[in-house]
Amino acid sequence: MHTGKHYPVLVVGGGIVGLTASLALSHHGVPSLLVEAHPGTHDHPRARSLNARAMEIYRELGVADAVREAGAPLARAEGLHRGSDLATALADVPRRPEPGDRPESIFAPAAMARWSPTTGRRATLDAVEPVLLAAARRQPAEIRFGTLRTGLRHGDDHLAVDLTDVATGVTETVTADYLIAADGAGGALRHELGVSSTYGTSHGHQLNILFRADLEQFVRGREFSVVLIARAGVRGMLTAIDARTRWAFHLRYDPAVESPADYPPERCEQILRDVLGVPGAEPEVVSVLPWEARERTLDRLRAGRVFFAGDAAHQMPPAGARGASTGIADVHNLVWKLGAVLGGRADETLLDTYQDERHPPPSTPSPPPAPTPGP
């Protein structure tokens, strides 16, 4: 069914990057439609930190305070530890006596005040995305969850996009001037449009096991961010989600000899008991998300009227917690340029600077210095 409805910008993907794009488009007065195949925001935490630049952008968009509040449960979760299990790793860690005491970190105001009016924030995406969705729905933008993009065709001066309602199977076609592909690392658009990627190192396959376990009393006063676990047959990373009852363990596995199917909930729960080493702790698996920590960058961030952002444009390993923050900066860079072009304040060439400013330079050796002229 062709409705004939037209949108200046269509956003594909309702994760943190797509929702930020929707908010930014409304901020710049650009009408838009966001579509997301899932019925709601993701329940799995995934990323857990936003850097200062991301929070500056949210300050501009008027949602920084709400995002900061969403991350409140992780405010005291600091520090990286190592051990064969959690109990061993924290055995010699002194408890902080006062609730307000916390170690200095890259998120602390004292460390950032001379550079920025705001600071980074630990916050999981399952807590942040509903905040952004609620804010985006208060804006003029149209947002449709449970809607799958099933087709795309380039016209001379527009895109024709097929959208299918997941529940009913009804398909309609809308048009758009531009499309932001924020459909994640597994998104199909880059493959459909034949955009190649440059791959770097793979840092291994992991199962992100989200689980519940009441550890509030055990970790009180020594709330941690990460514990690296190494024990016989088990290597991985234990992370705090709310530093009370919700946690995630990133279990490394070798896809050459096993698969996620080899880790049913019962086996995961036994592994988690060993990883915790806390008497009486009974972990309950909530969900398991397989993922690969790899390096990948699209060779071009634009394909005609389509622009790629976030994990659709570039994947990176979790060290430094840069993935979500980089995607937020992507759309912040792109959206004002789309607004200027659509508003007639700039010509189409401005959009080419998105590639120049958001794509890493080629890693080629520097040419040798020119010889010094003789006397």
C-alpha cells in the first residue's frame, strides 16, 4: 500500500542512536519518522557508560538530567578488580563508610570541571533508552515500534521505503529525502546497498548473561564496575548493572568448538555460582545475548541519500565504553547538517563533511620527510 506520506528524514533503528537522532531532528525543527522492528526498547543492558561529550549533547537536547537519574543505581559502581571469583576479588577491598564517598574517576566532577559543564555517567542502555523514547514522543516526531523496513529504492530526488507492520503483516510505502541507518551491528542496510567494511581485530566471542542475584549487602561500600574472572574453564568479565540485584557476566567461548546453544540456563547458573563464590547467592538467568567484540568500520558512511551511524557504521571493542557515545556524536554531527540542507541554508555538499568528520583517516604510513636543501 502506498500512502504517499513524505518525511524529510526517516530513521531506521530505535536504539540509543536512533532515538538520539529523533530528538536531535526535532530540536532542529526537522520532521521525521523513526521505525523499529522490536515492540519496545531493549531489555538487555548492553552498554553501561556515556562519556562527557555524549552528556553534553543530551544537555543540549534537554534530557541530561533524566539520563543522569536513569544511571543513579550505578553512581557508586567504580573500579576494576581481578580474581577467580567475586568473593576473592573483593576480599581485600575496604568498604567505603559513607554513602557519599566514592573514588575519583573519569566521571567525577572534579576531574572534568575545567573542560565541560557536565560529566560522563554510568548508565545502562535498558535504563536510558526508555527515557529517550519518552522524550522523543513528546516532540513532533513520529515513532513506530513494531515496524520493519522491508524495502528501499533510490529515486532522483527521494527515497521510497517499504515499511511492514510486524503484528499485521501490512506493508506501506513512504518517501523520504534522507534516511539515517541506525539499525545496529547486525543491520541489513549496508549489505543491501553494497557498502564494504574494513575489519580489524576480533577480540573474541562472548555470551552476555544477564542475571539476578541479591548481592547488595555483600558489595555495599565496595560497589564495583568490573571484575575480570579467570578460573579453570571459565574466563570472563562480571559487570554491575544496578549494583544490587542485577548483574551481567560476559563469558568467553570459542565458536570453533561450541555455540551459545551449549549454554542452557541451568549450565549458566552453575557457572555463575562459581563466578560469584558468595555463600547463599542463587543467580537466576534473565537472558543471554551472544556477541563478538570486534573492530569494523564502513568504508563510506554515505550511500546516496542514506547515512550510517552508530554500530551500523562502526563496531568497536568495549574497552573505554566508546560505542554508544560515538554513535550519539555521529547523529549530533549529521542532524544539524541535514537541517541546514533541508532548510535551504546550505547546499548538498555540506553533507559530505559527515564522512570527513566521522570516518577515521586511513592508517597509512607517513611519507618520509623531504631532504633538507644543501647550502
